[in-house]
Amino acid sequence: MSATDLNTVRATIEGRLATELASSPAIPVVFSNMPFDSKSQDSFVQCEVSFGTGENISMGDSSSANNFINGLLTLDIFTEEGIGAGANFTIGKRLRDLYNRVTVSNVIFDSPIGPEILQSSPEGKFQTQLRITFETFEEF
């Protein structure tokens, strides 16, 4: 096999999120490097997929080795300010259930952290953050 295409891993993660949040009730999703006007939406989720360190998990040359690749999915949940945390935590539970200890297309998700309340929200928004580490394996 060849090296893992990180864009394929990213698309798997983002596709799962986009599909879930397109269903009722629909919630807009903002991905990296995408223009978005937060003032036009009461609620939305911002998604950031980043990759961390890789690790050799088997001996061998480039034609018979295995690597471990880890990453972090960060989901920032924004809801209307001044109405309490309930709506925000409802979205957070929906997202926790979506990724909590599941494997999708060889991407293994760990137990989520959060939602944690953040103080540096855009004006007029209440913000929490959900973080989920994930792993995938690369076979050569």
C-alpha cells in the first residue's frame, strides 16, 4: 500500500459531521479556510481537523512497514448568548454521540473531552468546545 492520504482521513471526519448536522434540526458547519458570517446564524459548529505525530509500529522498509498516525478533531459549538447553556449542550451531546469511541473508515475515535465552556466567544455567542483524539494506521 501507499502512504495514507490525509485529505481522505479529513474528508471522512468532516463528511460524518456534515451529514449529521444536515439532519433535523439542521445546524451550519464551518470548516477550515472557509468564509462565514457568524452574525447571520444563531447556532453553528466550527470544525478543525489537525494531525499530530506519527509513530513506527513495525520494523521494515518502506514496502512492509506500518505507521500509527494520530490527530485531533476540535469542534467549537456556538449558540445564541443570553439563553443559557442548554441549547449548546444539546448540540454537544449530539456531536459526542456521533464520534464517541467509534471506528469509521479505519479512523478510530477516542472518548470526547467536553463540551467545555470557553470565555473568548465572538460577540453575541455562547461557546463550548469538544475535542476528540483519533488514530489511523498506515500500511506500506
